[in-house]
Amino acid sequence: EWFRVFEKKNGFLEREQKMKKYSTISEISKLLGLSTDTIRFYEKKGLVHPHVNPENNYRMYTLMNVLELLDVIYYRHLDFPLSDIYELSKTLKPSYTIELIEKKEEETKRKIYYEQQLLKKISHIKSMFHMIEHHENECSIQDFKESIILFEGKDKEDFFIHDIQYMTQDQFVLCAFYTHYELKKDQMELKRTFVSIETQLLQKMKMKEELKNSTKINKQKCVYRAVRMKDGKVSQEDIEPMKAYAKENGLKLKDHCLIREIPVTFYTDYEHYYAEIFLPIKNS
């Protein structure tokens, strides 16, 4: 797109001597591929300064105005906000340009990493759905990755009523909801509900505030199983195959489990909930 505009600019420069001194907004619109409304908007923002005919109030554009618009197009393609472009046009300092470019570089890297993590989460959920559909009763050994607890309460209601207001959109999309149960002989006792994000992800996303004074859950080997929840709950029946798997493989388990809840459709649809169950393994 920029190359196409650049070619038009060169064509305009080559024809400049043959053209009249001023061009109309419609002519400039066709030349640069911008709508007339967009050109007027840039004028209101102080980014382009056409000559105004005092007799009829028409805007007339010179080569200098074309160059102004090309600069705006260039920086908009770099995703610079108009406020930064305006400041740059006023200061004309190379040091300020480098400062903005470095800032944009960091923002773009963060955005790319966010999209990569989002893709990983989508792929993970997709594979989990597939596994439940075709291998629901299978157990395996997986790592529960080191994570930071963002919010913690007695149950999910605490979070959705009180704590959700403090979450950013990035946190909400990338976080995981867990319930922590103590495993007794014939029952599961709910101890807490928490929202967490993997530590490595926080570091790469440069979410430094979340890392301060936060409770950390260490990385640990676990017996893992994904199940379809019944009435929005995980039961002792879902845990028993995991205990049997651990016994068959000579593994000793801790007396608690972590359950990550994942709705198939919506949080309000308790009939279609999946869960990932993590039973921590004792160190040998």
C-alpha cells in the first residue's frame, strides 16, 4: 500500500511543473487513496494545512500538502497515534522520532507475544475438547506450570462480584480459574478458588505489577485428566481413575487437587463445562 502511494507521489512530482499550482480535495483524494472526510479530519487535527480561498472558502492543496499527507499515511501505517504524529510534526526532532519508534517497537513485540499466547490458549482448548471427545478416560503426567495468583477467595462468586473489576482485559483473557480441593477418604472439600496466570507469561508480557507481593504456585508434576463436568461439578468418581493410574505407575500423590474449569459455551451454561484435573505427585 505504501509503495503504491509512493509511486503516486513520484508521479505527482513529475507532473508538478505541468499542473496548476493548486489541486482540489477530490483530486488529492484520488491521488492518495484517502477519502475526503479523512483529509478533512487530518486538517482539523492540524496535520495538513491547505490554502483556503477567501472568496469561496474552498480548500486548495499544494505539493507541500501532499507531502504532509504522505507523512501522516506513513506513520499511520506504523500504527502511530495521531497525537504522536502531531507532536512529531511540531518538534521535527530525530531524537523524538527514535523515542516513538522504540516505544512502538516494544508495544508491537508485546502485541505479537499476546497474540501468540492467545493462539496457544485456543489450540490448547481445542485439543482438550478433542481429547475429551475421543480419550475421556485417559490419564497422563503433566506439569502444572509456575503461576502467580491474581485473586483468591472462598468461591467463584467472590471473584465475579468483587474482584473482576480489578482485572485488565489481557489478564482476563490469559488467566485461568482454579478450584483447590482437599482430598479426604471419600469426599472432596473445597478450600479456595483462585485466578492465576503463568509466571513466564507475565514476565514476557512485562506485567511487572502482577509479580509484586503475589502468591506463587510452584511448578509441579501432576497426574492429569480432562473430564466433562456433570452439573458444573467434579466428583470423586472423576478422581478415582487418576488415583488408580498413580498406583499402577508407582506414584505417590499429595492430598489435594487443582481443578481448572473451562466452559464450552458460556460461564452461565453449567451443563457444558469441561475441567482439567491436576493431582500433584509427591517428590520421590
